[in-house]
Amino acid sequence: MRVTIYHNPACGTSRNTLALIRHAGIEPEIVDYLAHPPSRDMLRQMIADAGLTVRAALREKGTPYEALGLSDPAIGDETLLDHMLATPVLINRPFVVTPLGTRLCRPSEEVLDILPADAFHGAFVKEDGEAVLDEAGRRIR
């Protein structure tokens, strides 16, 4: 199964998502989106495939979001995309693309919806100690 994660290794949510993918026995294509942002068309497609608006895919925390005035609701999608591509830290993370769908994996367990359900064997615990999968590999809610 081909899986691509748009990853920031400094982000705990992104690290947990990557670990869940690997827990499923899949070695994904890892794109450091800060160094190699997706193309405009790919970013637009990922956002649409994830069922999001462009604004919902913006990261506010730890970014120049406020300094750039991006909270102004009059700013349109094309301008927001311009900013996201010029300053990739504005792209929320991690986006994961699989043949089963695309998700912005916040929280990290969102990735479970787009990976094969039978791929998980054994428990999984996030970095912060939160259990996500039980010993049988079933999602804990």
C-alpha cells in the first residue's frame, strides 16, 4: 500500500501518526513539507480530499498567521494558498494520503480511518502515554 505523509519531525502529532503507519507494517513515503512543500495543485487536492476548506487546513499556532493578517475572513482561498506555499509552516500537519483516502491527522489516530483495518496487531501507545490500540490491535475510543 502506497502511503505518503507530509511530516514535520518536530511535531508530536506528526511523529505519532508516522509511528501508527509503521505499526501497520507500512513504510510510507515521508515528505518533509517544510523543506519540500506540495505543489499548489497537490495541496488544493489534499485539502479537498480530506473534506476541508483551505482555511481549515491553515496552522495558526507557532506560525506567522496573525502577523500576516490571515484571520481576516475576507482573504480568499487563492491568497491563503499563496501564503501556505510561501510559508509552509502555515500548512497544518500531518496530511496523510493513501488509496483509502486523505486526512489531516489531528489527532494522530485519524490515520486509522485510511489504513487497512486488519493491518494492526498489538497495542499502540502514543508518546504521551495515551493508548490508541489494544492488545488485539483494535481502536480504543
